[in-house]
Amino acid sequence: SDSESTPGADSSDSPTPVVVNEAAEPSIDPPLIGLEGFCPVLLHDKRLWTAGSEKITADYRGVRYTFASVENREQFLKNPSLYAPQDLGCDPVVLTDTQRAGTGSIRFGAFFDDHLYLFQSPENRDQFKQNPLKFSRIRSALRVDQVEGTRFQ
């Protein structure tokens, strides 16, 4: 039978991802990578765009996040809803206007009330900034398998 290990691989340097289970959610294979692989903790706390390590991950609401350090992952796990983008990374303007989930881009993000929102365009981001309460109060029962374009590209 084929061996599961790869030559030279040390199992200790690839910890298994930590799963935060809010509800029984469908697992997606391969998992979606949140924030295009940037560390959500450094982005939130220091506003730094820092690439996370594929070896330091945590899954939250069907999305896999990567972290710059184990400490960042521990911080995330204490309060994942603070660090993960709102609305599963979907554009809140599109959600409000069309009731459809469309993935926002990390190129068009904004913080409001200490939470990160992602948008599909700078126009949507500007519209949000003019009236953030209108767009941030909707809390749909989004699941990641309902989101269009969920490859977070």
C-alpha cells in the first residue's frame, strides 16, 4: 500500500487546522482561503497586510484562515467573529441591494465599528462609507456554500 508520508516531511511542522464549529456546516474541499492568505489578526490589530503560513491555519464558518504566527492563531480563536471579514467576505452593499451574496475583494476593504468589510468595487466601498449603518445591520444567514464566487480571488 502507498505510504501517506512524503519523503523528508516532518509531521510536527504541519499542525492540523483548528476547527471552530459554530454549527454543523458543510465542509468544502478544498477549503476556501480567507483574505487571500493574509493574516486576519495582523490586519485587524495593526492594519498590516502580512502573508500567513499554510502551516498555521484555523477554519471558521467554512473558510480557512492562515496566520503569521501561532500566537496570532490563538488570538483569532478567542474571538473569530472580530477578525474574520463580515458577511463571510461578501460585499454588504450587494447583499443589501440585491439580497445576493457576492464575494468582496481585499483590494476594496473598509473597517467600520472595528470590523472588516470587503467590497466588489471602490464605488460600493464609498457607498458603504456614506451610510455604514444601512449596510452593516443586515445579518443574513449566509453559509459559505451559498456565496457566489467563493474562491475569494
